[in-house]
Amino acid sequence: MPAVPTTPFPASTILGYPRIGPDRELKRALERYWDGGSTAEELRAAGARIRERTWRRLDALGLAAAPCNTFSYYDQVLDTAVMLGAVPGRHRGASALDTYFAMARGTRDVPPLRMTKWFDTNYHYIVPEIGPDTVFTPDPGKPVAELREARALGFETRPVVVGPVTFLLLSQPAPGAPERFAPLDRLGDVLDAYERLLAALAAEGAAWVQLDEPALVADRTGAELDAVRQAYERLGSRADRPGLFVASYFGDLGEALPVLAGTPVEAVGVDLVRGRTPVEALGDALAGKTVVAGVVSGRDVWRTDRDRALDRLRVLRERVERVVVSTSCSLQHVPHSLEPETGLDPALVARMAFADEKVTEVVELAALLATAPPVAGGEPGESGAPEEPGEPEESGGTRRTGGSGEVLAGPVPPAEAHPAPAVTPPVWESRSPYAVRAAAQAEHLGLPPLPVTTIGSFPQTGELRAARAAFAAGELDEGAYEERVRAEIERAVRLQERLGLDVLVHGEPERNDMVQYFAEHLDGFAVTRHGWVQSYGSRCTRPPILHGDVGRPAPITVRWAEYARSLTGRPVKGILTGPVTIVAWSFVRDDLPLREVAFQVADAVRAEIADLEAAGISIVQVDEPALRELMPLRRAGQGAYLHWAVAAYRRATSGVDDRTQIHTHLCYSDADQILAAIDALDADVTSVESARSRGRILGEPMVRDFARGLGPGVYDIHSPRVPGPEEVGDLLDAVLRALPAERVWVNPDCGLKTRTYAQVEAALANVVTAARRLRETLAQPSSSSSV
Ligand code: MET
Ligand SMILES: [Zn+2]
């Protein structure tokens, strides 16, 4: 079969663009529609406006090739599932849009599909369900419609879809699938569907299609690599298709590189920011192909080192068919534009780039490359991997940490022998043995068996949000705002007392967000006005910019915790965000290894804990829900990452008295995959998500051996549903079957901020009822364990 007639790939492109709209237009349109305040037509019109704006903007910025189908009403993996027709029967609704949102968000009667993090980002995708009986009924309608829509506006675009291998690797077996079934078993049928898609796009005159295959940058088995080969040989062998551009990102292709290189795909996208393969080797491997070179980071907010990028592009150009300048991944992970950020320090802004500024960098680099002379004789060393010669592995890649632990790839340092300290020593003083601490805490706190507590936040009421907005706008003075916060604390404390919880919290009413609040009160951070990044669906966060040395000029949470303590005789738990989560959910400076930055944050948290302790707070919870998220995608780097992540946590928490009880909390993060690291945090009590995943974590052997307090969640806070006392009791029974009673804590899966007071009051009442019932059973002499 002759090569497909392809138009040469244009000189500059991006892999994707933010889709929430510069003013979060999509969020508003979605939420209005979900609340019944607008029609499907109005929602579609809002989507069309965002897409039109995007194409016009990219054109105005001078980008040669814009993508299409990067817009989504909820998530691109969900879009792919729908495009393939892989829709679970239980989600089918009256209209396509109803079905789509039923999969994403559930309905009153049917829970949604599972949602989880997209690789090592804080973006969440919807997990498709594929079974042996899934019938694929492909409908390329969405990419085709976007292609036409752009064309009608005068733009030739490249449709982007999730590739078949990544799609199947990210899917989970449908309920009822046999034990040994894996979604990848359905590759052949899925490829039929992709062939139909490619034919439809070719018929529309699409010159190129982008198939995203980020799953190829993680460790893959031989069978999975065979699937890659099979997929792209088959898709590539067709004549009625656009040029195939397979985009990898978030790391190196590794063993998938030669596999992909051996297939007929015309273009391969490589992440030159995260990847460490020298460009010479990449170029040699991809000699006959177009290489879409991701030199501008889609994962951070920093300007690109232009000279270095250009050097690498030139080396690559010598070796391959064609080089296209691009971003390392979709720009959906960064905010739209720096333009509205008038409040930031101009010196900082000069170092920064959001999506639009990154597009400009891509365009400029493409122009520079076009006129740059060829490289003379290869100039060895100029273009290599990020390490500086002689630089220790641990601090390698300091130019671009990009929020990844991957720069720390390498042999796992043994627990005792730390490498030479770079900035701050990764040491902590060990706390006393757990048994000693536990005895001191039991005596000091006098808690009942199965103590009931919450994770920290209480509902953020409309009044509270309004007061915060008015305070930010200067319409409410600080005194009045703080009065409001104190009133909320009092409300939460009174409720917890009345319901009979054992360890109370102040409810976090002063926090807009668990990371941003700390960023606003620490040195070294800047916060943006409009720097929104989609987290999932209509949810967006504004990650703070961690740009300098971190310091804590004054106590942050102490007065709120103290106020709560003054209202009650019961123990109050102080709540802080941990160092790993703070760096994971910020855009972090790239001139220091992430580890060093995390240690600086840990020192600030440590100082805050000391002040809480001095103020008489005997229980402090340090949340680390992002512990797993930052884990390098390849096993080779994971040990070293977990080592420093645990070190940062222990550095923050190890300075306390034996009597002070340290809690930690992780949620919705596949905690079961990192139990050894969670154990190594050495927290006295750990709470984890469990209700939502129906107790999956309880089956883990490590959980049974967990030596300290553990609170597997018994209330799924993501749902407005209030679980009855029996339902909570059943979950608690399951916990008690898995763990000795003396180690069990009773708590929800996560914080309560997104729920209403009515839901929280009813649910917590049932949690307390269930715990008390079980406590009585435990007190029966027949029951075995001594509590
Ligand atoms: C995503 S974890 C949230 C923990 C926080 N303390 C809360 O209760 O909201
Ligand atoms: Zn949580």
C-alpha cells in the first residue's frame, strides 16, 4: 500500500488548549444547564463560542496548526468512550447529552463511572468500562463536527482523540467481567472502530489526526507493546486515512519508541521537557518520521529556555524527516493567559508563561528554527539530556522539575545513607516508638474505642462564600469577615458536640482551598486572579505559584484552632496541608529540585505544628491526598520519590511531644498502591477513602498489618446521599473484620465542604449511631479483644 498522501505537518502546533474559557465560561454554562437554568441548545452555543474563541486566538498568535476536538463538555476519555459507543446500558438516557452526563455525574438512581487522576496530573478523567460483551458502535460525529465547525470559520484543524491503546489501558473491566478479562483483550474490536473514525476523517479531508498515547510513557509489558505494534500497523496500513500523528507525553517513550518507530505512523510526538532520552538517540530512532517536538512545557508556568530548546530542535532536525515545534503536552494543565494577572510582581511575570504565552513561544521557536543554520558535525553534548555533567542524580534536571518526581529517577537511596545534602538535609528526628507514643496519647486524650472524627472541613455555606467574596472585593472589613468565620466555627463545633463526635475540628471556614489558603500565608508563593485550571468536569482550581524560598512569617491556623478549642471540652484536631500536597497542587519553581522545595514547605508546616502544640492542640492532622499523584510514572523513579516524599512529611511532623497525636489523611488516590509509604509516614492515625470504593482497601494484606490507627472512610462524601445507620454499620463491620478494634477510627472518606449542613448532620448522626452500637458490642465480655 503506498504511503497515504499527506500534507507536510505545519511548522508549529500545540497538543491541546484549555477548554474552560478564560472566564470559566464552560463551568458557568455547565452548572447552569445541570441546575435546569438553561437548555441543551444554550449549552451547545456556549461550547461553540469557546471553540471559536480558541481557534481565533491560536490563529492570531500565529500558530501554524491548531487542533480540534480538544474541547470537551466534561472529559476527553469520556468523549472517546462515547465516540466508540462504549456506553454502559445503565447510563443510557433520553438524549445523547443526558447519557453523557449520566456517565460523568450519575443520576438520582445510577452512580457515575469512576473518576481518577490523569497520569501524574491533578486532572481527573472518567474511567470507561469495557467488558467482553461491550458492543462498540462508533460515531465519529464529534471530531467530524468540530473539524467542519473550524473549517466554516476558515481554519484547517487536526482532530485529537485518545489513542486506542491508552484508551483501553485506562479503562476498567465492566462489572461482571470474568476475573482474567482485561479491556486490552478488546483491541481488535476497538481498532475496527478507529478505522471507521479514520475513514470518516479522511472523507472530511482531514490531513492529520492526533492520537494521544500518554500511556506509552509508563512501564509496559511485552504484551502491551505488542498491542501498540498491532494497533499502529493496522491503522497505518489503511489508505483511507489522514496522516497519523501519535502523541506521547509526560515522559519518555522508552521501549515503546522502537515499537512505534517500526510502524507506518507518519508523525510521533515526544515530550522533550519530561523526557530524558538525548535528542540524538530520539532522532536516530525516528529517522524517517515527522517529530513533533514538545519543547515548551505544558505542565508548568515558566518560560522556556529558548537557546537550549533551539539547540535541541536543530540537532533533531538533522536526523529526522521533519521537526515540528510543539508543547510537551496539552496546555489544558495551565491557565489561559497572563494578561489579566495585573496584580503579580512584574519581575515574576517576566519569568512566566501561561497557555497563550506558551503558544507564542512555540511560534517564535518555529520561526527561529526556520532560519537557524544546520548543526555542524553534531556538536556533541550541546543537546543532551537535562543533567549537567557531574551533577548528582538527586538534583539532576533542575532546569525543569515541572512538578514531577521523575527528575529524581535512579537507584533508591537506602533509608539511612542519605546522599550529600544539597540545600537542606533530608533528616528528621525519629519520634519515640509507636507503643510509647500511643500509651502517652491514650492517657492524655482519654478517647473511647472507635473514636469518631471528621476530616476537617465542614460545609462552606453560601453566606460564608458571599462574605469571603465581599471581603476580597473590599466590601466587607476584616473584622466583620472574621466574625463570620468565628460564627461558622461555632456552628460546626456545636453541631459536633451535639452529635457526639469524639475528636472535633474547627471546620476550615477560613480556607477557600486547602492549598491556596496556605500559599496566601506563606512567603515564596504568589496567587493568581484568573489562573484557573480544570480539575474535573466544571471544577477548576487556581494553583498557587511557588516561585521563591518558602517561609512562614507568622502562625496561620493557630487562632482558629484555639478559638474552636475555647468552645468545647473535647479534643480539637488542628488541620494542616502537608508539604507534598502543597507542592503537588502548586506550580513550583524550576531552579531547585522538587524535593528541596518540599523540604522548605515541610519546615513551615513544622513551625505551624509547634505553634498549635504550644497553644494546647494535642491532635494535629497533616493532609497528604496528593502523595500518590506525584509518583513517577515509571517504577525506576518511584522509590526515590517516595523516599523524599516521606522524608518531607516526617520532617514536618516529627518534632512533637509523644502526647501529641499526628493524623494524616489521603483520599481518592488509590492509597492501596502506596501502603508501604503511608506506613512510613509514621502518623499515629491515618484516614483513607474506603466507602466510595466499597472497602477495596480493606482487602490489602498491608492494611491488616498496619500497626497504627487507621480510619477507612465509612461515608462517601462525594454523593448527596445520606447513608443510613445500617449502611454505615455494615461498612464499619467490614472494617472490624479487617482490623483489630483498638486500631480503628471512624470517619468519612474526606472533608465535608461540598455537602450541605442538612446532609452532614444526618450522615454524621448515623455514623455516631453506628459507632456507638459497635462499641457496645465490643464491650460485651464475649467479644475477644481488650480495648
Ligand atoms: C482532599 S483532602 C481534604 C482534606 C481537608 N482537611 C478537608 O477536610 O477538606
Ligand atoms: Zn480528602
